Amino acid sequence: MRKEYDINGLNPRKNPYTSRLKKQITINIDGSTIDYFKSMAETQGIPYQTLINLYLRDCASNHRQVQISWK
């Protein structure tokens, strides 16, 4: 091991995954909705939070609009 390293001589490059970093938030979701995603995630073999993230990412990337009708 060297006593000193030339940090300035390194070739710094940007992390290609920085655009996909996740941000922790707090959100209130109905218990039945969580149960739905948990059961779907179990059949798919992935964590339910990952499934929710994939679903929301799909909605955002496809610019889906919410269809709400109050009855």
C-alpha cells in the first residue's frame, strides 16, 4: 500500500445511476391498497414497495392522468 495517492490524477466521472436514486418519503396509503400490492408482489416474487415504485414510475413516464369521478 502506498503512503500517498494522487487523487487529482484520477479520472473522475459522473455516476450514471444518479438519475435513478430513490428518495425516502412518508405517504399514507389505505390498508386494502397495501394488501393488494403485497399480494401482487408475492405472486411476482418482488418486494411490494418495489412493485409500487415500478407502477408509479410507469404512470409518470407515460404521463397517465388520473380519472376521478365522485359519486
